[in-house]
Amino acid sequence: MRLTDEQKAFRADLRGYLQENVEPVVDELDRNGPMDRDTLMGFITDLRELGVGFDPDIAPDFFGDVWKFMLTAEEISYVWPSLNVGLMMSFPSVFVRFAAEETREAMLPKLETGECLGSLAVTEPSGGSDTARPRTTARKDGDEFVIDGQKTWVGNAHYADVCLVVAHDESTGAQDMFLVDRENASFETEELDKLGWKGVSNAKITFDSVRVPADNRLSNIFSNAIMEGYDMNEIVPFPESVTQLFFEQKPLNATFSFMRTGMSFMAVGIMQAAMDEALAYATERETFEKPIAQHQLVQEKLYDMKSGLETSRQLSRRAAELLESGDPDARLMSSLAKGYTSETSKQVADDALQVFGAEGLKPENRLERYYRDARVMTIPDGTTEIQKLIVGSELTDMSAYH
Amino acid sequence: MVDDELVQRIEESFETDDEALEEELPGLLADIEGQSDELVREQPEIVSKILNRMSEMDIASFVSENPETADQFQDLLWSGVRVLAEGNEEVQQQINEDITVNFEADNCPMTGHVEVDKSESTVTGGAGVLDDPDIAITGPADVLVGLITGTVDPIQGFMQQQYQMDGPVQKGTRLAPIMNTLSEQAQVDQ
Ligand SMILES: Cc1cc2nc3c(=O)[nH]c(=O)nc-3n(C[C@H](O)[C@H](O)[C@H](O)COP(=O)(O)OP(=O)(O)OC[C@H]3O[C@@H](n4cnc5c(N)ncnc54)[C@H](O)[C@@H]3O)c2cc1C
């Protein structure tokens, strides 16, 4: 993998922005729990200036360039993983563009200025990892669907403008997704507290007879857009190779492959941050009259961290390459990468904290946050166990999870 | 001209229940063979009715038990599609590249194909498969028939994973509107 000059310039600008605007405030913001909407939107609108976002002007270049997307996940997570999650989980807002008229009227102006915040509601309190059989239902009633059920841990949901909800479509007996916009429909949310990723808001949602126009069903969104003559990769602004995977590997699976590869780069960002701090500390801190870096057991820790970081980075890049070329193994490799890098980030953050000794435990040093943020990585977007089952199923063509 | 007796027999068969219709169909379809195009042109409502009655049946078991009739059924189906495409301006506009597609049922031995031809502006199909098609569609027989008769929306059905599609995404997105318009037309004709 070799970045183009444009991609390098993009990364340099992004790094500059993050160092100048996020780095100085990250500790305090993260300590105060989930960002409020204005804070998150402030960063999102700034990032839009750099070419990061999901509105029709920006998305084709951002989403459409696998490397730009992945670089963004890594660089933002190096500074603040929670911000990366808040940003990335907003992607379902792309579907506003082809949604029902009332949703377009309410949300398109916001989307066009980058201010339409999205969320994706898959997980349910009762089902957890078993997402193939949603208990949330969508009942057809005239020109509308009526949604009932609960979702949980949904990023941004507490104050998102639109929420893409996975539900059982009673009219067809199949699983589908429904775009709920909050100007025309309302639902209750309850914010959840958690160990890491403190800065991003996750919430439980209750849908109590929430009505959405039939044209906000995702399959209608696609159908209507295609009938109007749009190409698949105008509707989901993924690169053509990924849209091709949409075709070959089911739409939701291709989306997961993309998101999981992003998560994998996120883990790399956290590891790089932990490693950089630990390395700097190891050469400064002295015990037994020499820098701790001169103790062999500390060097071993550095070796372990570096090997974890580099294998993770290579695996993430491999997953991104397969996505970029639309390779059938993209699903396998993105699950392998997400599973492996998440677990490895836990280990690397743990080693980095150990290098800091007691200082690593203090909230004013970042090791403690890296440790907590890394710990979360193995759960969202499919736990490590689920990634193992996906890899197993891809390798053997025999599923152990249905 | 399709003879009146045949038209009358077809109409009478609609009065019967599914089981009786299933018994009658092989003979009926055998008589239609060779005059499907005329039938479709002259009696479009009747053809729509046959196809719709058939799509309510258990297609997979019917095909397994009556493989030859299944081919005749497909001939009728594709005659319907061809004639509809000829007369529909919207479809004519949507045909802007060549597309070849194979259909294969995964629950019974039913195969079919369709060819969209840009220079002729035609949509033609039949039983059996083509060598090296652009797109291969697999799924349960009733879904495949539903795609043609209009009870399954091609894009929604794909998104909801009722069937699988292999081939370049761009060809698929060109095919879908054609199928959609044809099936909307078939529904109107009833
Ligand atoms: C910070 C955070 C952000 C999140 N963001 C979102 C979001 O934006 N949208 C959203 O929809 N969801 C989100 N989630 C939910 C997340 O996807 C789920 O937590 C995850 O899928 C696991 O479900 P669960 O927590 O209910 O665990 P469970 O499914 O209850 O699993 C419990 C344990 O059992 C294991 N297990 C379960 N099934 C199997 C099996 N078949 N074989 C082996 N082991 C198994 C699991 O690996 C786990 O160790 C988020 C979660 C977190 C923590």
C-alpha cells in the first residue's frame, strides 16, 4: 500500500487539525462523559472542511476512497477514539438524500451543510449478538410502517437527527431497515454510562408505534433511487468495488466489512498513541540509576507493543486492500482484522500502562484512558467471539452461529 | 387468431381450485404452445390471470413433478414479457445496454434466461441457461417467477435477500428498472 500525494496531504491536514483543536481539550472533554450535540457537531463541521463527512458533496470522495476513510479512523483515534465513533456512526445520514419526501424536506438542508447527525440501531436488549432475527417489528399500515421495539447501545441516538433501524418487516417476512427522522417522528432515548469511549453518547431507544413513510424503508430507498436512474454507488457512496460486494455478499455484510476495517484502524490508532507515550516515558523515567528503557524486561515490553502494533497495522491494511479491490475475502479479512486488532490493542494498552507504573493509573495521564478505550474495542460491531465465528464460517462454508 | 375454444377452456380453469388447476395445466399449456405470442397479444388479461394463478401455486413442487410443463409455462411467461416490452415506451427508454441473465431455482430443477438487446430494443427470454451471462440470479422458484410476474420487486427483493445476484453491480442496476416497469405493467393488465 502506498499513499498518493493527495492522501498524504489529507493526512497531514487532518493531523494538524487534530493536534491544534482536539489534543488540547481531549482530556477534559473525555472526563466529562458523552459530548453534547453541539460539541460533536462543532468537530464534525470542522472536519467537513478537511473533506471528511457524509453529505452529497463530501461523501463520494471520503467514503469513496477506502484509504481516506481508514486514515481518518486511525488518525482521529490516535487523539480521541470517541470522536471517531461519533463521526463514523453518523454515516446512515447518507440515506436522507433518497428518502421519502417528508424526510428529505426536513433533513436535506441539514445534510447539505454537514449537520444531519445519523445513527445505526441494530443491537437489541434481548437479542445482543444475535442480530439476524430482530424482535423490533415494522408493520405496514397504508403508506406507512409502524415500528415497535427496543434497541440499545446505539451511538449518537440520544441526539441524532436520523436513525436507521433494523427491524423485521411483517409485510414481507424479511429483515429490512427503516430511516426514522426525528422531525417527523419521535422516540425515547436513555443515555448509557460505560467504562471507555466515554466521550461518545450511546443510548437505549424505545420505539413505541413510531410511524415512518413506506419510502423510508431502505429497500424502497434503493428501489426509488435506482428507478430514478441513480447508480448503486451514488446511493451508497462506497467505492465501486465495495458496492460490488454489496451485490455479492449481501448489503449489510458489505457495510459491516467496511465498518469493521475502520474499527481495525481505530484500534491501530489507540495502540500507536499508547506506544508513543510508553516509549517516551521509558527513555525518561529512571530507576536503579538508569532509564527504565535500559532494563531488559522493559525493552521486551516495547518489543511486544511494537510487534502488536505493526502486525495490526499490516492486517488492517490487508483488509482495506481487499475491500478496495472488491475481493470476496474482504469479509473474512475485515472480521479477522477487527477481532485481532481489538484484542491486541487491549494487550498493547495494558503493556503501555505497565511501563508507566503507578503514574499510568492516574486519570491525568492518558494511559488510563487508552487502556479503557482499548478495552471497549472487542465488543461493538460484533464481539471477538462473533468475528471468530464469521471467519470460521467464511473458511469452512459452515456456519456455527445460526 | 387463438381459437375461442382454447380461450374458453383457460377461462373455465380459473373457476377451479388449485388442485384441479394443477391437473389441468399440463394439457392447457401444451395446447397454448406455439401460440403464446398470439395469446399474449390478443388476450393479455387472460395471460396475466394464468400467470398470477400460477404464482400462487407451489411452483417448486409443480416444476419437480412436471418438468416439461414448466418449460411451457416459462415460454408463456417470456412471451408475456417480450410483448409487454415491445409495447411499453418506458421500457424502450430504459433499454440502453445489452444485458444477459440466467435464472436458476435453488429448490427445484427450473432454469431460465433473459436477454436485453439494445440494438433491437427487445427483452426476450426462455427456459434453459445461456453460456457466460452477465448476471446470474438464484433463489426459490416462486421468488424467481414473482420477479417476472411482478409480485416480487427486484430491488426490494434483493435488498431483503429473497434471492442472490452475481455479476457486475452496474448491469444489475440497469436491469432492475426494466424488470420493475415490466412487472408494474403486468400488474396493470390484470
Ligand atoms: C461502546 C459501544 C458502542 C456500540 N454502538 C452500537 C451502535 O451504534 N449501534 C448498535 O446497534 N449497537 C451498538 N453496540 C452494541 C454492540 O454491537 C453489542 O454490544 C455487541 O454486538 C454484543 O452484544 P451484547 O453486548 O448484547 O452481548 P451478548 O450478545 O449478550 O454476548 C455476551 C457474550 O457472549 C458471547 N456470545 C454471544 N453469542 C455467541 C455465540 N454464538 N458464540 C460464542 N459467543 C457468543 C459474546 O461474544 C459475549 O462475550 C455498541 C456497543 C458498545 C459497547
